[in-house]
Amino acid sequence: MQTWHPILCPRNTSPASDLSRRGLLFAAGASAAAGLVLPQDRARAAIVQTDVSKLPPLPLPAGIRSRYVNNINGLKFHVLEAGFETAGRPCVLLLHGYPELAYGWRKVMLPLASAGYHVLAPDMRGYGRTTGWDDAYDGDVFMFRHTNLVRDALGLVSAFGYRSVAGVFGRDAGSPVAAYCAVIRPDVFRSVVMMTSPFAGPPALPFNTADSNAPMREAVPRDDVNVELGKLERPRKHYQTYYTTREANDNMRYCPQGIHAFLRAYYHYKSADWKGNKPFKLSSFTASELAKMPTYYIMDRDKGMAETVAEVMPTAAEIAACKWLTEDELAVYTAEYTRTGFQGGLQGYRRVGARFAADLQTFSGRTIDIPSMFIGGKSDWGVQQNPGAFERMQGTSCTQMVGAHLLDGAGHWVEQEQAEQVSHLLVAFLQNQRQIR
């Protein structure tokens, strides 16, 4: 049972709990439209279906529209779209991260559209207003494997009438999906940009083992290091392991401080606004090295994520100063995650074990051989959390990488924190590819 901490989460005094009237009404309307899950229903899970006609419209900038596309790999996709006014434009596909939505691309979509592109940003499988996915903890998480998410992306652009797209851009959880789009179907996805999460290549197959008597070993290194993290003087645990647990969703969805305050603290903690984010290269994937990262990645063993981020809740002044994510904008995330919970996004962290590795080992040794680029924030530990991945991406995994940019004033949410810089880099990248072709 969770208890209220009077210092970390004082009742009725959280700065983020004071939603604007418009944000509060939007959040309440979205929750009611889909039938907010009550505590006694927490264990119940099913294929997510929502009467989207009852959901309030998203507060989108002029020039971006919201629409739905049926029958895409078993899903009804919710898609944000820009540059739709003129037919025949080259297409760009944007894939968001966790815990985000297509809405996270709102500041990048219009600059891309102004540069002449038809821009598509879906709520990915497990998120937002896209429906038809299984939110059961005990459901079939294999549907969330990377190759199936590539199938989602392929089906979506095909539904819009594209046999090829100018680029696929992914951030955080969307970054490896974009990368595998490039690995698996380079004929369709003509260029790729990965953000915040470097791509070190597909998992390797065992090699030159025919004469070896060594036993087969399928243990996941993350599990091994998690045991060692628990043995530290200050016992810790890896956040990705925590996110695979049954209790993670309820810890965040039903946290004492409320989802709005939880998300505000979570986004703040991983942004450049939190001055403790000063990442550096780690020498190895070991407990002693990983423990140098902030607690949103290497958590205290006995705390959930709700308790972890409550300790760094920004002040009212810090919230007011946050121009990259205003209270009204945060209210969109609050409403959607209040309605859906977090399990859909968490299913992606459960892509561990032999069958997931085997699925990707089909592409062992393959590289990204189309034009590629990486964008991250200088204050983002996500770039460094897997030691060596950033270097392998540039050295071996991507044979046509044109740049790896780490932006000042950006943490994990780079496309929101530094939207103008990101937009400039993306447009220049695309225009360069058009000139080459």
C-alpha cells in the first residue's frame, strides 16, 4: 500500500496541482469520455477500445489536424497530420517516445510542413488515442516487439498512399523503431533520424561456436547488473527492470500526488531545467558505473517512480518559467494518461528474453545504409546510459551518418525543449537528401 509523504507530496500544496481552468476541463472531459478506470478495476485488462467521438478535441496549433485511420495491423491509429493541404508532397513519419504522445511533435511538425513535407505523427501502439492494443499485464507483449512496430509504421504510410517516405524520425522509444524501419525496409524509409537513444545495431548471433562446449546462456545482462545494483551500499535497481514489473503502472497511475504532478516532476527531472543533469561517458555496463546516473535511471531499490520523482518536484516559479511545456500543454498528457494508464507504454520495456532477441537476430550484422543523423541533448543521460552505444552507432551501425548533434539547453525531451534547433536540423537534413537525389 502506498502512503502519503507529507514532505515530498503535501496535500493540496503541489504547484502542478493547480491546473488552468481550460486544462482542468480538458483533462476531466477526456477521462470521462473513455470511462476512467476505478481502483477496483485495476486488475481488469482488455483490448483497448475507446469511443473517440466522445473525446474532447486536442488543443492543436493551426495547421495540424487530428484524424483516425482504421485497419492498420489490427489497430485504429490516431494520427496528427500537417502539410496535408497539398497532394503529392514527400512524407515524413515521426515516432514519439515514453511517456509521450504524437502531441510531443507539435512544435516540429509545422516547420517540416512549411519546408514542403506531409508530416504524420501517430500515437504509437500502446499510447494515447490509438486503439486495439492489449493493455493487459498478462497479455501478449510479443505484439509490442520492434518488428511488429515496424509493421505498424509500414502499414500507416501505406494507408496514406506512400510506397516510400522521405524520412522516419524517432525519439526515445521511437528511436529504435525508426532504426529498425531503416534496417528492415530501406526501400520504403529513405532516411532516418534517431533522437536521444543511440542505435548500436541488431543483437548478434553466436558466432564460431560449432566446436565450443560452452553451455548456452540466455540471461539478459540487464538482469545480471540489477542483482549487482541491489548489492551496493545504497541498494539500487535499474529503471528498465522496474518498468517490467506488475506494480509499475499502478505506482504511477494512482500515485498520491496525482498524474499531473507526477508527469510535471518526471519531465522536469529528465530535462535541462534540472541542473543536476550533467551526463558523461560511463566506462562499462556495471553496477558501480551505472549508479553514477540520476535516480530516474538507477532508482533506489525500495522506491517506485512516483516516489522517485516526487523528491524533485519543481517549484511554482520553475513551473511558470517552463516555456517548452506549459501547464495547458501538460494537461493534454495528464488527460490521456489518466484515461489510458501507462501499461501500454510499459509493454515496450518488456521486450526482453530469448524470443525477442531471436526476432531481431534475423537482422544480425545488418547496418543502417541510408542517410542517418542523431540528435540528443547535452543534458540527456539517455545518450550515455548504454556505454559505447553512441560510439558504435557512429562507427559501425550507421554507414551513412551525416551528423551526431548534442544540443545546448536540452535534456531528454529535445524536440520540445529545443524545438527550433531540432526543426532546423531536420529540415536541413531532408533538403540535403533531396539535393543528393
